[in-house]
Amino acid sequence: MAEQIYDLRPLLNETQEMLREAARNACVELRGGARPQKIDLAAAWRRFAELGWTGVVLPEGLSGSGGSLLDAGVIALEIGRGAMFVSYPETVAWSHALARALPALSAAGKDLLAEIVAGKTGLVLARPLDPATPDRALTGAVGPAAGYLVRLVEDGGTRLVAFPLDALAARKVATTRHRPELLVTADPKAADGITLLEGSAAAEAFEIAALTARCLTCALLVGSGRTILEMAQEYANVRAQFGHVIANYQVVQHALVDIFAALEAAELMTIKALDILDRGRRDHGLVPATIAFARDAVWNALFKTYDVFGGIAFMQEHPLGDFTRGMTVLIASLGTEEQCLEAVAATIRKGAFLA
Amino acid sequence: MLEGPTLEAEYERFREEAIDFYRSEFRPEWLQTEPDSDAYRALGKDLDNKLIARGWYTLHWPTKYGGKGGDLIQYSILREVAAYFRAPTYGGHGRYIVGPALFEIGTEEQKARHLPRISRGELIICLGFTEPDAGSDLAAMKTRAVDEGGHFRITGTKLYITFGHFANVMLLAARTDPAAPKHKGVSLFLVDLSLPGVNMKPLDCFTGHRIAEMHFDNVRVPKDALVGELNRGFYHMTVALNFERSGMERPAAYLAHLEDMAEYCRASGLWQRARVRQLIGSLAAQVQAWRMISWRVVMLQHRGLVPSWEGSLAQLYRKDINPQFGKAHLEIFGNAGLIERFDPDAILDGRSEWFLREGFNNHGQGGRFVTRNVIARRGMGLPAIRLRDHG
Ligand SMILES: Cc1cc2nc3c(=O)[nH]c(=O)nc-3n(C[C@H](O)[C@H](O)[C@H](O)COP(=O)(O)OP(=O)(O)OC[C@H]3O[C@@H](n4cnc5c(N)ncnc54)[C@H](O)[C@@H]3O)c2cc1C
């Protein structure tokens, strides 16, 4: 499988390039130039379903589009570029993981997949708040009308259970004060969950979904990173100080180049990592490296963009704040920098490169 | 507890006294209230009044003007200790910046009129320099003050004005000689903000702080509102008004927050992660460096010297540390670090999440790039880069 790494020519095939183009146009239309907090994400999600994006990785037998994770990544990049901070990565990652375990999937699980294709439901992962109280998590389905939190339950055996977020929500939290969509979840055993898978299939699906969601989140983040870079570049070309537009100043150019350089690599890595996941290589070192690198790249893109804008971007009426809130929540969902780097380090072993 | 720089015994005694004061006054609400909210400002007013009663509000001013005749070192010690306790204050640039500038460039009449009112906390002064087209390039300001014999008539817009939404006076820079080169022909005025023609539009910042955009539409100000020499405003801004712009209290507030973070991490078990200890350790080392750079500014001023690039260096430390300081909250607390104040799960009463956003607040008094330019030229004698003019 190692040779697949060298297959960077072309990165996307013609169909994927077309998908990307179509996704870009659709997202531009959905956004309608609005700032992120003003986008109607529920309407956007319905449109995603019409376009076949919610079921993109599900087989046609399940009314899906039969696409790959890479296809989903191309869409996620454009959703991010369109400034829509939705639960698309997690929902697609779960549908991918559950579809792989189809023969073992419960009837209720199959019904859930149908709801995902129809755009009615999203499946999300828990983002642990505190290792000491693992049941409490920060989560939320953003976009779909209803959402389920999927988690592993160890009660005698291992089960993968979907809990309706409505029943689980302890309360909404103000991580995003203008759009309080995230929830602190209560003890999940209190709610009626739907068992999706049991035993080793459950554990494997969980692992697949968690890793896949993070790679797709990177795609969404890199897309939104591109948009804030464009915003900064446009501003630098019109804002004049000392008699010149500030894009003339090398230090401004260097900041923009730093953002650009990191996002270029992050995008290549994300595409390749999803391709690797499509090939079932979850152990490949490029996957955690992508997550660590992309996380860093988009964080730097954020604060360097603020450097370029000057005071204006720090005002609440400026859209960069919306990007910051949306992107920070997603950056945190990738794990801490320490966790991301530990995951990369674990893959560095003598000969791993050749494997 | 914060260690003092090496100080003479008399200063050490004063420092102990200041610590005792803030320790006995301390209220948990100081840490729990949203900065810049009405509730916060009420707490600030309450504490300011206690400082005023002790003569500490303007400790370093002569008694004649409502001060206590203390020196700048004492005053800086007080500021640092106050910041360490995160003591609230009502606001205004009077006691730190404008008052000391008036000692230098104000007339006797202006001193007698304004300084006692500042020292009683009655005069809340904001600084009006920045304009929509004059940010880093302040000399591009367009606000005009026209001498009409008995008064000046001021017209223009000032942007991003801290305290502008509740101040009663602005120290405003305006062009008085449009024919003069950019850096000349600017003058300073103390403008009563209740005058007809002054309009204020509040601007909310990403951290919830409120600042303001201020419009001056043919505002007539009396002749004696002029501060300093006519057409020498730019010079005054870079010399007299640079006073106490070291922001010297901030490192103490950041160190206090690092102490809180470390305590939280020890209690929650996060301290077992080496990365957590290293992040906090690395930030503390950098903040200590920043603190020394800031204290040097104070020491120069204490000796009667005029700091220039040294003040910019203190700014640079703040601005280089700030984004890292914000990010550390994400790396240490993860998802929980995203929860805002007022939520029971917010870490350190939401101060953690607030610092994450504050990490992007890097342009007050100029951004990092321009600050580096200033240090390159004034501090290191490096040449200015001249771009050819367009067309
Ligand atoms: C929270 C806050 C509070 C403030 N309070 C006050 C206040 O009380 N009173 C007041 O008068 N002002 C205040 N300001 C304004 C502040 O001083 C300005 O924001 C600052 O000077 C930068 O100006 P600008 O925002 O217009 O950015 P710009 O000057 O437009 O800068 C945009 C970008 O261009 C870069 N740039 C500009 N010129 C050069 C150059 N020659 N070389 C390289 N790079 C360059 C800058 O570094 C920056 O990256 C405040 C600002 C903020 C954000």
C-alpha cells in the first residue's frame, strides 16, 4: 500500500474535480455572502440531503450515493469554505463506520442511516469535557433537525448506542453565545438509547468513526481557513496606511504567505489521508500527522489573519469573530495539541515508512 | 505570590501595605463579573472611591492636585499589586496618561481645573487618536479643528475609542494646519463630550468589551481646550502621552491567572500531564520577561528620562505573548476551555474561555508589525523601507 502515497498525480480525479466545483457553487449559493452566524444551517442541511451529500458514503442499496471518504472530504472542504460550521464530518464518519458493519447493524441502526440520507438526522461524537467524569460531554448536532450522540457503552458487553440528543441534553452551553448549539450531555444511561452494534463490531465502528470524523473535520477547517485567508488578502489589497495598500508591506505579505503555505500542505495531506482511510489503512502515519498539521495550520491562519486585519476584525460586527468561534470549537474537537502529537509519535517506528 | 523586583526597604514596606489593602478588600465578584459590564464598573467605582479616600488613586501626584506626593515606583508597585488581585476600576485614562501629560504640557489653569477632578474620579477621559483612515498611520488623521476666533470648531470621526461610551472628556488629536506636513499641524484638545455635535456609537468587541466610534459634527470647543502647543500635538503624543503606556500592570494580572490555572490543574489532576506543566511554565517565563521589560520603562521614567522604543518593546512582549496565552487554554482544558462565563461548567468562572478570545486582541496601540517597525528604527537604528508612491 505504501506506493499509494506517491499517487499525487492527479490528486483528485476528474469526477472529484467536478464534484468540488459543484460543491463550491452550491455552498456559495447557500451562504449567499452572509456572515457565518447568519447562515440558515437547517436549510443548508436540507439542501445537502437533496444533493446527496448526507448519504455520500453510503452504498446505493441504502439510497446513498456510493461515494468515497475522499468525495466526502471534497464536499467538507467546500462546506468549510462556505463558512458553514455543521456536523457534517461526524455524521458522514458515522454513516461510513456503520455501513462498513452493515451485516451486524441492528434494524434501528439501518433506520437511522435512512434518516441520515433523508437529511433528517445527524450522528455526532462526544467531546469529553473532563477525564474524571467521562459521561459528561460537549456535543451537538448542528444543521440536521434531530441528532443522536453515539457512544460505546460497557455494560457486561460492549454496545454502540445512539442517544437522542433531546433526551440527553443537560442544557445548552454558551460556547457560541450567538448560536448556543452545543450541549453538555447528562449521564447517558438515563436516556433511552438505540443499540446499533454489539461486541467487537461496535468497538471497531467507534474507532473508525472517531478517526474519520477528525480527518473530515480537518477538511472543513482547511476550507474555512482558505476563506479567512481570502478575506485577509482582499482587505490587505484595499486597506491603505502610510500612502500604500498594506499588501505592499513585506511583513503583511509574509503573514499571508505563512497562512497560504500551511493550508496548501494541510489540504494535500487531508485529501491523501482520506484516500488512505478509503483504503482501510487506519494505522498509516499520515493520518495522525494530517490531524496534527492541519490543526496547527488553521490555528495559525486564525491569529495571523487578525494580525493582518488590524483593529477592525476584533469588533463583533466583523465576520472573522464568527469564523473564530466556529473554527475553535472544531479545533478543540480534534483533541489537544498534545494528544495529536502523541498520536503521530506513536506511528514513528523503525521501518514504518517502508511499510 | 508575586515577588517584587529588588526594591529598597521603604518600597518593600509600601508593597506589603498595598498587598494587605487588596487582600482585605478582595471580593470573589472581581473575578466572576464580566469585564466592562455595568456590574463590573460598579465594583470598580466602589474600589476607586476607597483608593481616593486613601490618596492612592493618584498616589504619585503632588498633594496640590489631589495626589499623595508619592513617586512613580510606589505607584507602579500599587498598579502591579492591584492587577495581581484583578482589582476592578471604573476606567478612564486620566490618572495614568492624561493627568501626567498635563503636568508636562498643561497650563496652570488647566492643571488647577482638571487634575483635582481626575484625582476624585470625576473626570473620565478617553483618548481620541485613531480614525477610519488613520490607524497605524496616525499622522494621516483628517479630523479638523478650525480656529474661529473665540473657539475651535471640530469636525471628524474617531474610531475604536476605549472608554468612549461613558467618558465625559476626550483628549482628541485634530489637524489645525492642513497646509503643514503630515506630522506637523496637529494639535491636542480636551473636549467635553456633552457638547452639542458630539455623537457616540458603541462598538462591541469580540471579548464583549465595549468601545466606541465618536463623531464630531461642527463641535465648538473653547480656546482653552487646547492642550500643549498649537501644531505640536504629534510631538506631544509621542513624548508626553507615551508616559505610563508601558502597560506595566498587565504581566502581574497574567501571572495571577497562570497561578489560578496551575491551582486548577493541580486540583483536577491535569497537572500530571507534562505538557500542561510545560505550557504554564513556558508562559510564566515569558510573562516574567515581559514584566522586566515593563519595569525598565518605569525606572527610566522615574529617573526623568523619556522612554521611546522601550515602551514599544513592552507592547511587543504583550502582543507576542497574547496569542500563545490564549491558545494555551485550548491546549490545557480542551473542550471544557470553550465554555463561557455564566455556565456552571465554565473553567475559572469563564476567565479561561475569555482569555482564549482575548488572545486575538492585539491591535490596541498598534499591531505587532508596526510595533516591530518602531523598535527597528528607534531602538536599533535600522533604516526605514521606502516604497515608491503609486502612479
Ligand atoms: C480594543 C481596541 C481598543 C482601542 N482603543 C483605542 C483608543 O482608546 N484610542 C485610540 O485612539 N485608538 C484606539 N484603538 C485603535 C488602535 O490604536 C488601532 O487599532 C491601531 O493603531 C491599528 O490601526 P488599525 O486598526 O486601523 O489597523 P491598520 O493600521 O489598518 O493596520 C492593518 C494592518 O496593516 C499593518 N501595517 C500598517 N502599516 C504598516 C507598515 N508600514 N508596515 C507593515 N505593516 C503595516 C498593521 O500592522 C496591520 O497588520 C483601539 C483598538 C482596539 C482594537
